Amino acid sequence: MSNSHQPYRSHRRRKKSHAGRLGLAGALTGAVGIAAVAGAIVVLRPGTGDGGGSSPPSLASQGGAAGASVPAPKAGPPIGFTTPEGYGYSLAAVMAGTSRQPLGATQAPPSGTTYAYADYVLTNSRRRPVLLDFPADLFMPKSQIPSSAQERCMPQAGIPDDMCTLPNHSKITGRIDGAKAPVEDGGDTMMPAGASYVVRVASDLPVEEDLSADDLRLYVWNARFTSDRKGVRLAFP
């Protein structure tokens, strides 16, 4: 888990940090998560007027599939992660694959190539809201990366040397069992207590068309989630 930061696209290795409105200290790389779902989350801000007083947190309305309630998918064993700010997440891998349009309408990849993706369950394991973040990163064999993208596929500490991760972005594709949608609070997008979502992470750059789903891996490697600097693999069911 996270290349951070241009709008919507993300790669966790370049993330910037920012202070949370809740006064919790530490660097919050969750800005990438906010950007990554910009295409899926439309923030409904209260109208401004002459009235005084602060505005309450507003629902971050989910557009399209992101707003749909879905049953809990079959997933691998969940693994818990805690950030320095005390945010808690549980992640469980669901599936991986390739598609020419893994997140809907996107630029068609060149002939002989496709995009890689993986789905996982992201759960707020706390009894309070936590920053919406996307800790898992998608890895694939470097041998399956076209020559034009080889320099963009980066190895990471604690991940097998033959695996690398391309620039990618993530999107909520469903709210499990009617989980509450994220809320916008003071410029941060927060997951309500206990909320659980299906998230898809997809590569921004193409991979070879014959890449097998069995070759794809999900790891959480960012130091914000793994203090020992070793990548934690999320096992598929």
C-alpha cells in the first residue's frame, strides 16, 4: 500500500503528507486516496450563505457503481494495519486480472497490451471515522512490462526482486452490505466507522496481453502501514 500525486492518478511512492483537520499528528498520505476516487466521489458541499456557524460533514455521494450496495465478495484472509495517527484498516484480497477497460472508459491500450487490475476489500476497523486511503499496491513480473514502460515499473523494499509496480489509481466500486458512503470533513474524505468497500486498483500503463492473473500480486509496502519496511502480501482466496 500507494506515485503520488497528480489529480485522480496516483502512485504511492510519490505521496505528499498533510495535516488532518481532526488535529491528529503525522503525515497523511491519504491525499492519494482522495484523488484516486475523484472520478467516483462527488462532494456535495453545503451552499454558502450569510448565515453563521460551521457546516457539518457532508456525504461524499458515490457516483455509478461506487454507490451500489454489494454483497461481501469471497476474499482471502484479512490483514490489519494501523497508521501512526491511530487509523485502523483491514484489507483482504478478492481477485486479479487484466482488462482493456478495468475502470470503465479509458484510453485503449496499444495492440498486444492490456491493463492489470486487482480487487480487494477495504474496511475501517475503528469505531470512529478514519481517513479514506488505499494501502494496497498492484505488482506484476517486470518481464511482462512492455519496453516502453520498463523504467516506470518500480521495485520496492520487501517485495521479490522480479516484481514491480506501475503507476496506478484506485476506485471504490461497491459498498459492502450497504455500508455508509465516505464523508467529506474539512477537506479530508473519511470512512465512517465500520464501513467496508470493494476497491479496484488498476495500472495506468499497459502490460503485455498474455500476462496471467496468477502473476499479479497485492502488497502493502508503504512505511506508513508497515513499519518494518517489509511488503505484506494480501493472499487471494
